[in-house]
Amino acid sequence: MTPNASPAPRVPNAPTAPVAPGSPRRRTFLSSSALAAVAVAGGLPLLSACNNAKDGKREEGATTGKNAKALLPTYVALNLVAPDIPSKNGSPVGFTQSIPTPALKTAVPEKLGKGSTFKIMAPFWGSPPAPDNPYYRAVNEAAGVRAVFQNQDGNVYADKLGAVLASSTIPDVVVIPAWNLTGKIPTAVNAKFEDLGPYLSGDKVKKYPNLAAVPTDAWQRSIFGGVLRGIPMPASNVINLVPYYRKDIFDAKGYQLPETADEFLSFAKDITAARSKVWACDDMKWASFSLFGVLSGGDKALMWDMVDGKLVHRVETPQFLEALEWTRKLYASGVVHPDARVKNQGDAGNRFTAGQSLIYTQDISHWYAKTAEQRLQNPKFAMGAMDYFHHDGGDPKLYAVQPASIWTFIRKGAPKEMVEDFLALANFCASPYGSKERRLTEYGVEGVHYTLTKGEAVKTEKGNLEVNGAFDYTGDPAVFIAHPDLPEVAKGQLEWLQRMGSFTRKSAFYGLTVTEPNRWATLDADFETLEDDVVRGRRKIADMQQAVADWRSKGGDELRDWYRKLLDDTGAAKG
């Protein structure tokens, strides 16, 4: 989370894009189509690049080890302000106190931009601000560029992205979330975007000190087709998908949190009062995967791991079916809010704050967002985060998420001057907490977008409208959480992440961007729809079992062999 972040983070609603583990900052984006840091102790994963090299650049597989080392920027730590809460078990650092304006540091002492104009295509949820608003102008002026945003509806961004990348002309700069790396888009990324290695690899990155302070894991994840192509949005590797509960209501009624999956089902029945329009929970499918120790449901590479000496996909595991069956029981028992039953519709977060659903699962950023939203409307409102447990009791088995989940790319063939100005903007926007530059990118212009109240920056109505996304994409520092206006929320977020981080392990392909061969690009395209049909009782567990058998026969086993070769070449991520 960013300092005093906007109370309404610009993320897709869970109904249209159920949750994606990744960054705990407000720039986290949520999706179940493809779900995202701290540098790995002892170095990078040792998976090697795969085949199909052209001109030394790889179209398939992943690049790691010595090949990756030659591409990665040199890491140079940048600590302008000591955190109030240090990182632990892979969590971000945290800040619970505001920094007075006079104490803000300078992170970009010299304006690096030379005035280039470039168009940026990016997803946006909600009503985007005017193209030439004061916030855009202020950041552009400070960075020395003119970035023109072409904001697109985030709910249909994948369709727009596919069409644009298939065309002969593309915008100068394009934002691509990990959950849109499906179908032919990964191949298009390799073909359509510039190699940033000549500008950033090794010590070259020192020209851009804020980019040099981006964790190495995030840069590793930004290698596409054997080339360093993307500017990453770093993320913590701890799951950011949180089962929230209405702490104020639980405390008032004396409810005790369940500690097993069976207890949860029984508890949910007890607290549901449909006639009073109160249901125990909203859709719990994604939370169920963590309760049952299922492999990650997003990034395709993280869906594979070694189990008892065999490489298996998440859908082949008994835990996957057990999680679906448990969620199906929740739906069948009538404890899930009706708006989630036929399909996820409406806003699960609004149902939660209205007291219609007492438990719902969303990104960790919602802890701050909902608390800030409700503190004037309902001062008694309080939300808590339920710790994951193993479905039959005991410690959970959680899997690390990727250390970056959104990238910004510049088109192949862009003039050198434009690339350098794009990197100048990225460096400006990657300024860390405690800097003047971070204050500008997070809050906009004082007196226009925010005012100072007891030393804290508080957004105005105009600030909430205009300072909402955009420059989040064009550069980010290492992930952090900062809520000086709600320090108890920042503390709660960090403590939850640290507890869950202690039970987190890295699967075999952690930290890699793997490009699968095109012939298998749509092999698993129907699984998510089938999952939703199974948990809602429209299809049976047997239908999922048959779908898995069909997947194996139609290419799943071949894809396993392909991943196994990738693994066998040099080994797997450890942790």
C-alpha cells in the first residue's frame, strides 16, 4: 500500500475478476485468469532457457542462471527512510508514520527526461480522468516527458490488448498484466516490444538509481523470450488474497473463528440468517485453494510442481478436487450470498460493508480501502483477516506468488531518445517512500489534489478522481505498505503477511516468466468456467475429472514433458 492511499483502489471487482495473489499495494490488480519481493537468498532460480532460439533470443521457455545474470540490472539498495516495520518472511516493509513535507528526500536530483512524447495504453477501472489533467501535466513536467495515456476499460482489456498486438501498429508504450498473458499474447510480447537490456543490464541501470533499487526477482520475472523487455511492478511473494471477516460484528456477537474446513461450514450455517439478509460469506473458491494446499491458480508456470518425484499440474492433485467439493458444499448449504450463486455479480465488497456477507475474500489492499471508506459512514466498522489453516487443522500449506505481476513495455523500434525518456519516467515513478517524487506520484499537486491535515497528505475530491492509476504502471519501487492515517491497518496487514509468509514455499517455477509453445496456448482455457460451474452445482466433480483426463490426452502430458525438460536442464527454484 502506498502512503495514505486512495480509499477506493482501482481494481476490478471480485465478481468480474476474482482475486489474484500479488502485490499488497493499492496498485495490485485482481484476476483469476492468471494470478503475482524480495530477492531470493543465495541467488536466482536455476532453470535454464528453453529452445527455439532466433538470433540468440528465445521464443519459448525461460531464461535463468548464467544467461539471466548477463541480462539483469545490478541491484543497488536505496534506503531514503528506515521503515517502521521491517520485512519478515517475505513481507513488504511498512510505514505507520507520516513524513513531514520538509523531511521528504529528493530521489531524482536531475531531470532525466528530454521532452519525448509517447502514448501509453493501459487498463483502467472506472471513469478515467481527462487526458490532459493537472496531475498528468505535473508528473510529466517533473520527469521531463509528455506521456499521453490511452486508458482502456480494464474489464475487457484482454480483448483490446489482443486486437492491438495483432495489428501492424501499436502504441508507443503498453501495459500488460500477468493475467492477460494468455493465448498468443506472450508470443506477441516477444515480437512487438523493445529489448531494454542495452539500457538497463548490469551497471547500465545505475543511470537510473531508483530502477537499480528494484529487487532482482522482479527483474528476473521481466525477461520475456530471452530478453529483458518489461519494467516490472514489484510484488511481495506472500499471498495477498485475504479472507476478511466483519470483526466488529464477530466481537459483538462473540463469534470465534473456525480452525478447520468442517468447522467453517458448520459455523457458516449458524451465522447465516437469510430472512434478515445476512449470509455467512461470499464466494470462497479462491480461499479454498489455500485452505486445501492447492498449487497457485494463476501464472501458468506456478501451476506445476514436483510432488513425490513427479511433475504435476494443480488440476491433477486430489487437493484441487477437495477444495472444489468443499466450496460446492458451501453453496449447496445456502450460506453464500445469493448474488454470488448463479454467477459473481454486483460488488462483494459492498455486500461486506453492508453486513450482508460477513466473510469475503479479496486483495489485501481492501483492508485499508474499506476501512477508510467506512470510518465516516460507520465508525464502528472493523474488519479482520482470518489466518489460513490447513483444511483439517494445523499449519497451512501456501505457495509463493510471483514477484511481479504487471509490466510496461515500449514498442520495438522506438527511437533511442524515446526509450531513454521512457526509462527516465520509469525511474521517476520508482522513487521510494519518503521522497518528494513519491509524494507527487501518489498525491498529485498540493492544494489541487491534496491538502495537509496535521502534517498528513489528504486527497481532495479532485485528487481521488485524477490521481488514480496511470503513473503506477510506469515505474514502482520495491513493495511497501504505508498508512500513517490508519497505522493499525498497516500493522495488521504486515503482521498477517508475516504470519502467512512463514508457511509459504516456492514452487519449481517461482520467479520465472515462462513462454509456453503456441500449440498449447488454449489447452486449459475452459477450466475456470468449469470450476465455477462445479462449485455452484451446475456440473459434477466427475465432469472436472473427465476434463482433466481430456486435458492430459489432448496435450497436457506433452506439456508436462516440455516443462520437465525445462526443469531437468538445470534444476528448480528452492524455498
